[in-house]
Amino acid sequence: MRVPFEPSAFPSAGRAYLTYELHLRNFAPSPLALRRVEVLDADATAAEPVAAFEAEDLDSIFQPVGARAPGEASVDRRQLAGGGSVVLFMSIAFDRGAPMPKRLRHRVLTTDSAVDGAEISTHHTELRVLILR
């Protein structure tokens, strides 16, 4: 599990957004069925996730790397093949004025286990604002 580039928060329509990629790779020979992905405040001791993605949410952000074999069309879309990789296109919205974690940690829950990892900063670079007159 890794994030290739740390996100920078950007403001839009009264909210702040973090948009980034979470890369997952299954090094085991057997497939894993992803059930939930949680995004946690890495500096907090609270167990509540900042964001959680389940079922339909995962369907919309889940992109396998490479082509699927013809027989895999009927397989659960959220299944990570043995030796396979996927990219999850993450987007998290924060209300204006709500505190944004400085660091995030990710938890991936499968049918059989849970794995924590991919800690990232949320303020990698400062965005420049252009004002047109």
C-alpha cells in the first residue's frame, strides 16, 4: 500500500478537498476481496475514520492495473487478484473551517484481515491562487 504523491488541499465551493491515488498490490498468490477502506487521522488516538469507502463507493474509485482476463468479468469487481495491483482514486471533502488532519493513515479491510499503512502528509505544497481582474 502506498501513495505516490502526497496531496495538497485545495478549496472549492466552500469546502476543502484532498484528491490523490492510493496504490494497492497483492503479493499473495490468492485473491483478496476488498470490503472497506478507511482514512484515519494519523496523529489522533480516536478510532473514528476521517472518511470511509465501502461497496458502491469502492466500485466508483477502484481501478485495476492492467487488463482483466476474459474469465474474470464475472468476478467481484472489488477483488484484488493474486499478484495484482489496483489504484483507488481517493477524494475527501472537508467542510469550511473544519480541522484537516496534518497526516493521514489508511486501513484496508478485506474479507479476512485489516492492514494499516500508507501514512501521508496533507499539506505537501502550498497552492497559488490566481486572481483575474
